[in-house]
Amino acid sequence: MRKMFLVMTFITAYAVYHFSFHYLDFSNTPFNEEQNEDEVDEHTYAQIIEEDYLEVSYANQVIHMEETDLVAQYEEQFDELEQSILSDIESLKDDVLDEVGSGQSVLTQGFNLLKYEREANEIEEKADQQFETLIAEMESAADDHLIPKQTIDEFKEEYEARKDSIKNSIFKEVNSWLEESEAF
């Protein structure tokens, strides 16, 4: 999209440069009396157009760099959120394994599993709230045209995919543990 904008800007600058000299009166522009008036005017206006083009090009590069930096910042926050949640899950998993290995009755283990399921749901709710806060910041930046809205959709898709992957991994681990405990 930006490349197309730059190409269109260049084409417009070229067209303005070549066609404006045929329709505009340049009698008020300063020129050197030793040179032909048309040569000075063409050179002067070509220089102005080139400077404007370079300013637009530079501004687009700066905007792209700021957008890239901002997206990288949000990616870092997203990764930190994921690491924090994985740490909480690992801590919960360690607690479950400590209690399971303590030789409790099946009924007590069932109650403990319900307790840990609630704690896992609380971790998920906490993660969802933190992610929604991050998305709200990103939407604010998108409203200010600092990042594209498509980036927000990509973050949402990535979050849901990672969350589903973690849940599936946990369910597989719990199911394998239950199957092993039934075998004994």
C-alpha cells in the first residue's frame, strides 16, 4: 500500500512538473537575467517538487518505523503476558502434583481437582482481562492511526490460538495422568 502511494506520488510529481509549465504564468518568479526564463522556472519548480517528494517519502519512512516500533512493543507485552500466565499455570501444576502424590483418597482428590479447576479458570480470566487491556491500548493507537487495525486482529487470533494450544496441552496431560492413576 505504501509502495503504491509512493509510486502515485512520483507519477503525480512528474505530471505536475511537465504539464504545469504549459498552463501557468511564471512571470512573478525570480530568475537570472543571463539565463532563459523558462529554464530557471523549470529548474526552480523541479527542485521544489523534488523537495516536497523527499519530505513525503521521509515522513512515510518515519511513520513506518514508529509503527514497527510500536507493534514490537505490543508483541513484547504480549509475550510477557504469556510468560506470566505460563508461570502461573506451572505453579498450579506443581501444587496439583504435590497433592496427588500424597496418597489421598479418591474423594479428596476429586475435591482437590475441582479446587484446582477453579484456580485454572481464575488464571484464564486474569489472562483474558490483561489481554483485553492490551487490546484496548492497541485500539487506541489504531484510532490515532499509529498501527493498522489488521494488526489488532492478528494479535487476537494469535492469543486465541495460543490459549487453545495451552488448554489442549493441559487437558492431554490431565487425561494421561487420570488414565495412569486408574491403571493402578
